[in-house]
Amino acid sequence: MTLAEIHQQLKRYQKSGKKIYVTSSFQTHSIPLLHILSNSGVSIDVLFINTGFHFSETVAFKDEVKKLLDLNVIDVRSQVPKSLQKDEEGHFYFASDSDYCCFLNKTQPLEPYLMQYDVWITGVRSDQSSDRKKMKTEQEAPFNTLRFHPLLDWSPKQIYEYRILHNLPEHPLDKEGYQSIGCAPCTRKFDIDDERSARWFGQNKTECGLHKDLIK
């Protein structure tokens, strides 16, 4: 979608009285979408799923971007305390059952917001994985929520050029070789063949559940 098309769609949502939010991981490639939304003239809440396992650099970068773009950022946290997020041997689930860890810290905490809002915007792109390649610009989600993927057909080159054009900052870990940044225990440095392979290294997994379980 072009910038004009994105803004037009947002205006249509606004005109129909829909309540809108965007989830953001506050990575470098997340910032162009936040910039586009912040300049749309439409009220959009920004949800940051704070798992408690993020790099400190990510949290600091989130605060920097929040101030820069004047965003209304809401921290979304699990209601399950970390003391109960361990298996029988005392290991955190991110080490023994990463799917369950993602459910506790990402998928489950977001579900109440699906009930409160009408439109959920995400920055997924079709080039990122085989699952995302199958997505559509608009798709249904649980609890009668509509998912909107405005950058689905954007390329990494377009993301980069937009960021440079608007002088938008990059995540501090980019310079250290990280380009797909999630929770610290489950993130490694960039693999030149597949950036998503740097997440949940060694596991047959490239998604946390947000874009597989919370989509129809």
C-alpha cells in the first residue's frame, strides 16, 4: 500500500467509529510504520508487549521513539508472575517450552485488548516468512477484531529508504549484528540467509503465536 492508501484506510476506520491500536516490537524496521501512523491524524494506541525478557536496549529505544513521535504507548504484561513461569526442574519456560512462554507473555496478555478494540494494525511483511507470505492486507482476528497489515507488500529496501528519508533512529543493537530482535534469551545475531532464523535458534519455530494463533 502507498502512504496515501494507508492514510485513506485509517480515515475510513476512524469515520466508522472504530477503535484502533498497533502492536510494535520497537525494532528498527518497526519505526517507519509508527511514523506513518503518528502522522495520519487518526488516534491510534501503541501496544508494546513487555514480556519482561526484552533487551534493556529495546526498552530504552521504545522510550526514545515514544518521545520522538509523541506516541501513546501502553505496556502489555502477563498476569502470570515470573515465579510461576518455570517448569518442574526450575527452568524458565523460554528454555524448556518456548511456545508456552510465548503464550503466557505475548498471546494471552494481548487477548483482552482484542476485546476492547476493533482494528489491530501490525507491521508484518510478506517477505519475512512463509506464513506471512500467505497473509492478506485485511484479515479477521478473534473477538471480532480486524487485522490490518498496511506494509505487507513493502520490501526491506522500502523500509530502509523511508527511515533514511525521515531521519528515523535505528535500534542500538543493529550495529552489533542483530536485525530481528525479540526477547533476549531467544534472540541471536543476524543470519545472513534468513533474519528470522536468529529467533528461537535451533527450534522449528519462527513465530511467537501473535501472527499464527490470533488470526483467522
